[in-house]
Amino acid sequence: MLKSIAILIEKNPIPLAAKFELSPNLVPVVSARLKIAESSAVAVIVETNEGFYTASKKVIITLGGYEI
């Protein structure tokens, strides 16, 4: 069961961009729109009953937007 989801952006002044505490009574669906000023690693940390899981991806900011 999911407990929480955190999104971190390495080069942001405050790296914790979003954190969601999830209720066991609801379907675990979240959405976030994040503003990133420069290319940076973006990481997600998920907490479950079994422990923590992480994933990260480098996001490249270009003149017209971003590339993943």
C-alpha cells in the first residue's frame, strides 16, 4: 500500500518540490506541474508498507521547453 510520494528537483533552491500523503481509503493518483529553471535531476521517492523506492531522471531544459 502506498503511503507517500515525494518529488525532488536537485538544482531547485528548495529541492522538495512536492510531497503527497496518501490515504489508504483512496485510489493513489497524483498529479503535479513543476517549474524547473535549469537542467537538473528529478527524483521520486515512494514510501510503501514494504519500504522506500526511488527513481530519477535527468531533465534537460531547452529554449522551447524541456526534454526528458
